[in-house]
Amino acid sequence: MTIYTLCTYIAIIAVLLTFIIDKYFHSVKSYLMSFLQNFCGGLFIFSGFVKAVDPLGTAYKMEEYFKEFELTAKGSIFSFSADLFPLLAEYAIGFSVFMIVLEIVVGIMLILGHKPKLTSWLFFVTIFFFTILTGFTYLTGYVPKETNFFEFSKWADYTATNMRVTNCGCFGDFIKLEPKTSFFKDIFLMFPAVFFLFNYKKAHTLFASGLRNAITLLSTFGLILFCIANYKWNEPMIDFRPFKSGTDVKAQKAAEAKAEADVKILSWKLQKLSDKSLKIVSDEEYMTNFKAYPKTEWKVLDQIKTEPSIPRTKISEFAIFDLDGNEFTETILTEPRSRIMINCPKLYFTSSTETKSIQDTIWKTDTLVVKKDSTPEYRQTVSEIKEKTVKLNVYKWDEEYKQLFLSKIIPFLDSVYQDSVKSYIVCGGASEEALKNLFEQISVKAQVLLADDILLKTIMRSNPGVVLWRNGKIVHKWHFNHLPDLTEMRRDFLDWNARPIH
């Protein structure tokens, strides 16, 4: 579905709803006002709902924004505000739930006509905030990578690869909007937002004031619980991500790679270093007269390509490595038997450095020859023993996170191991040394692997989470609060072609 299709559907529903309100409630004062109430309210409810099923995804997006805002602020006259954004990032999930609930409740209030003046201002402020986010996303396309956003004199032509945040997340993972489309969508919504401020007295109202209050309060409370349930107590109720259960990751990854390989370069965007002028050169001309554009005189800004036949998703970036740096991806994608992956995008631990004295032994080697033609014999003797001071990294598990492994993950892995199901613990955001040290503290029958933390966050929201793989497909995913017992696993999920583990 596209944003245009979605808006068409919502507009049709808004027209029907306006007709119903006029015919049965007789409260329409202005058809335009009522239509805009229903259209904007419906759009807010839908936009908020597809984020409410995955509030952690919105939190990750907010963290991305806060990081970019911090970097932008540091290099500008707003450097005094830079320290605010890491603090906001710590509470990203709370901020996410607040914004999602606010968006849906404002949508409900618009359709009900509840407290029209307050609702109009809430809608305006919300759209203004969204416009700042989407505007920043889109406009950074004009800002070269080495340039601060507020250095307006250094802005250049729009280049998609310059964008600091490539997707605003307005509709979660349901619809991926181009930043330009998203920005102009919010600019468009500013018109009804301003219209509401000056015409709120023409708003229709439904039901009695007390009932509208009750609906608003119950909706707020229910939506907060709904959001919490979709990240803290379970996986998202509806999974719009590319790694949902049933996905053939192996086939999709191959299809996306082929589509990417089939992309053709149409032209090259070049910049002359001497005067910063731009030139678009066809691929044929550039390849034929390559020497006419030496790197000492010209800089390649971008390649203009055909669109791939299959949109690229995070599946294209699916890559797993062992602790020695060897790629493990194909092992997971080609294994025909059931395999369990414990998904850990972030391990919760603290690290510190301790100074320790150790005994350092210095050896002396002597060469002994028994006979002239015999092989020399060597003898080592202790020459000296010295005390040596070394610095060691000390790692400590977060106790609550450790208990998740001890009480839920390890017993689950031990149970499926009885049915010859091997397991992998795939971690992000930790060093090899930290991983070896951490998993020495708990006994687990699983190989520890590495992956990009953003990739792991996309696969699952639960941390840790359990993924069942078979022949490159995701058979099922479980939040750590809802792990199946062995009877359920055997009945519904495990294949019976597995061979015993030796």
C-alpha cells in the first residue's frame, strides 16, 4: 500500500462518516470542517495504531533522531542543548508511548468533536512537531556529510545519501515513506491544522460531554496498556517487519541480491572541484571518456540508477559471524534441521578496569649436545621471577538480565537439546572479550555468535528473544515471557528428521 492509496481510503471513510453524522446526529455545522475532522482523525488513528503495535520500533527511531540532533547541536550555536538529547534517548520508549497514545487520542477527539479548542491546538502542535522531524530528515539531503545542518551557505544539491535519517517512521514498518513524501505530507496537514485553530467553533460533536470524556479517558488508559503489552510483555501483535514468522530469509536475501545486481547505472552526478559546478554525465559517456574526468579535477557525488525490481530490506544485511570473525550466515540459512537462535541485540552488563599484580617468570634456555652428530637438546631453567602489574577488564552481568538466562533461556535450550536441536546465541554491541567472559559465568549449550545490533533489533523486539530456524526460514519467534514447553515444541514446531547431536 502507498500513502496515496491509504489517504484515498481514509477520505472515502471520512465522507461516509460525515454523511452519517449529518443524517443521524444532525450536528454538522460545516461539511468541510466535519470532513477534515473525520479525515485527520482517521489518519491519526491509523498512523498511531500501526506504531502502537510496535512502540519499541518507534523508540529506536527516536533514538536515531536524538543522536543526529546531538551531533547537529554540537557543531552549531545550539551547542548548549547537545547534552539534552542523550538524556532524551534514555527515555525513548516512554517518549514513544506518549507520542503514540497522544496521536491516537487526538484522532479520537477530532472525530468526537471533544473539547474542540483544546483538540485543535493539540493537533496543531503534534503536526508541527512531526514537520520538524520529517523536515530535518528531508533537508539533510541538501547538506554534505562533512557540513553542519546550520551551515546554510554550504548546502548543495539534494543527494539522497546525505540524509542523516533515511526513514521518518511515520507509519512504523507498515509503509516506508520517502523522506520528501513524508515532509510534504506534514506540510499538507498543516493547512487543516491551522484551519482548525480558526474554525473550531464549527466542529461537530458526538454524544454527551460525559460520554466523550469517558471515551477519551478509557482510550488513553487502554492504549497505554496496549503499547506496553506490545514490547514489554510480548512481541508486537502484528509484525510488519521483514523478519516476521514464516519468512523465507534465504530466498528473499537471494532475490534482493539479484535485484540489486540487475540495477543499471543511468548517469553520474559530478562536481568540478575548481568552481563547485555540477554536471550530469550519462553512464556511457562517463565510461567511454573516463580520463576526461580525473579525480584531481572532478568529484563523484552520486550515481543515478534504475530502481531495483524488489525493494531492498534489512534482510539484505543479514550477516552472522563467529567470534573469530568467520561468516556464519550460510550455516544458518542452509541448515535443513531445526535450529534455535537466541536473539540478543544488547547485553546488559558493566565493565571496569582492575589493576592486578602477577608473577612474571623469566626463563633461561641452555643448549646441550650429547654427541657431535646428535640433535641439540634444550633445557629451560628459571632465571628470575618478577612481580608484574597488569590491567584487566572485569565484566559483571546485570542481575535481572542474567536471571532471564538462568530461569528461562537456559532451561528452554536444555529441553530442546534433548531433541537434537542445536542453539546459537547471537549478540550485538559487545566485544569478543566481553562475550567470552560473560558466557563463562553461565553454563549454556550454545555457540556464541556476533551480528549488527540494529539487525538483531529488527529481527525481534524481545531481548533476549527466541527464533526457530529451518532451512533458511523463520518458523516462529517467541518473547522470553512466552516460551513454549517441550511438548508444544514437539507437537507444533520441531521436525523429526533431526539427527542426534554428537
